[in-house]
Amino acid sequence: MASDIVPIQLSLTEGDLVTLWAPKWREDGEEWEAFLGDDDSLFAFPEVTQLAAFVRTEDEHDLVDHPAWSVVPDLTVAELTPDETQQYDIVGVPELVAEDADTWTIGELAEITDMVRSIADVCELDVVTEVLDSAPAFGLLRQGTLPFVGREGARLWTQLVEVVAERWDDVIDALDDMVDTPEVDAAALAAAEKEVAVAEESATDAPATVAAGDDDEEDNDDVPAGFWEEVGIDPIRITSADGEYVTLRCYLDDAPVFLGTDGTIEVFGSERALARWIGEDGPEGGSEGHDLVAASTWSDVVEKAGVGELEVEVDDLNAYTLTGLAADLAAGTTAVDGAQLELATELLLDVGEWAGDDEPREALADSQSLGWLVSFIIKPDPTRLAPSPPFEAESARFGELVDDLQARLHVH
């Protein structure tokens, strides 16, 4: 795990509170993890401005000895605001487990449970650890939906739901008792609030700048949309160790859908081969045997291909190169092409979601070492402490994800 300090949001009885978390790091041969607090309390604040005021003026807390602490007092209020991926609705867990045990429910519960367990370990909250250990399902959430299928899976999920119903209040009470909101320096708070006001004023003024370019926007609007944009389906190119292929993808209700079915993607050696397959094989069999038929515009694609007028062109933003990334990750953060990695990560996540495979989402989550490394590379921030090598484990894990994706390609 990268040596870093992360703003997080914890939703508890008192509402949404922000604090800082230092994920596990190694120092002097030992592994550490910490939160903003002291031996008696975890410090959390209702407003990010209060957190900013505190870290800019106080040095009596457990994070002051962290190797990255020196950069924290200089962070802006915006940089101290937790990302959506670092927001944990602990008080909402009973409502969450009332939903079906699908990918999203289990994924969100896994994130919350990991954070709660980290707090329990660092703050020595035995009652919280006891609750999380009382149902085996809490320890299986990182495996996704697989442990919860079938009769045995349903039993595990039911047991977890029962534990939440009976004992989650114990977890919330323990965390509520541990949290404390210290007083902050009034001048530092006023400065942080002024910083926010100035940022909001600048954001309000931004549309006026955009308005000056209205003529350009109108010119862009006059450009006719291409065929693929009209039908809402994108040709994409995948370059892997096995070769370079083209296929199709669209989004239905924001969910990715590929040209394929049952987790297998139909890919072609050239744009012409793809168009020919749609025109010749598609109408009689091929087009009825894949998930893109769910798109209302698929018939338009088949019709155009059938008369030989379908031109397949891949936009640069839909060209995904998977080769070399695993080796580059092993070489270090500066060896990786961030744009290439970001696109590859997008493809891995899209394919995983479409195929019902939770592994890419889990491995690339910020709470995992690979996800943390990828996040550092594709979202560069000079205030963050660079991850510490070696990265062999992260490289190997990324290579496994790429291999799994390659295995899904059915080449024509």
C-alpha cells in the first residue's frame, strides 16, 4: 500500500464527518496504519474547513510522525475534501443489506466493512471486531457475489443480515463514542472558509468566460453527428499481446455492453472484417447471438452493413493498448504512460462489469495496493507522497487482469 494520507468521510449518528486515514505503510521493518486522532479519540469534523483549520495549526495527534505528514498542512480545502470513493455510510448499512446481494450492494458493503475493521484495529474497538467476526460473510465480501450464490450462499447472506439487524447498533455506538471533534483555531477556520468562498466565486464567474466562446460552440453544433454517434454504439480497438482487434461497445442505462455474450467478446482483425461479419453473418445468426441486440439502434447497424455502407472507424479515445503496462508498472510510476493506463483500466472495468466479473473492480479499488498505485499514476497530485517500490505484486496482479480479458476475446 502506498505511503499516503487520505481524506475520508464517515457517516455516523451525528451525520457526515471528515477525517484523515493513513493506509498501511511500512517503516523500520514494521507495518503501520493510523487515523487522525490520539490514544483516546478519533478526530472528525462536520466541515472540511474545520479539518483544514485543525491540520494547519495542530501537531498533537498520531499522524504527525507519518512520513507524508509534512505536505498535509499545505493542502487546500479542496484537496482535503474526500473523494466519492472514500465516503463510508456506516450508519446506512442496515438499509444497504436490505437490498439484493448484487455486485453493487456487496461491493459497497465490502468497502464499508474494510474501513470499519481498520478503525477497530487501530482504535482497539473489540466490540466492533467481535461483530465483524460473528458472521463469516463479512470476510467473504471482497470475493464479490460468488460466495453468495446457491443455497449455502443465501444462508451466509441471511446470517450477515441477521447480525447487522441485531448488532450493528453496537458498531455505531462504539464508533460514536470514539469520535471527538476538537475545537479549532478561529483565525485558521476563517481563512479556510474564505478560501472556499473565493473558490466558489471563481466557479460562478467561469460561465462568463465560456460565454465568450459561444460562436465556437454554435459552429461545433453545426457539425453533423457521425453514424456511430447517432446510433450510440462505439467501435473500439483492443491491442493485446495476441494482436490488434476491433469490436463494438455501447452503454445501456450507463452499463457497458459489448459485441458478445456470456462474457465472451467477438473481435475482428480489421474494421472491414467486422463490417462484413455484421452484414453477412449478422442478419441470419450472428446479430441474434450477442448482447448488442438489446440496443434499439442495432437494426440500423445491420441494415447499413447489409447494403455495404457501414464504415467502421475507431476514435483515439476508444483505442485500448494493454501491452507493456504490467512491465511498466514493475519499473515504477515514472515508466508508465498515464493516458494508456487510464484507458486500459477503463476497459478492464467495463468488461468486468458486463461479464459479471468482480475481480477488476475489486483489484482496482483505491483500498487495494494495485488500485492505489494506478490511482496515483492516472490522477497525479504533487502533494501526494509517491508510492514506494517494489511493485512486483501490483505488476503481477495487473498482468492477471489483462490475461483474463484476453481470454474473453473470440477472434474471427
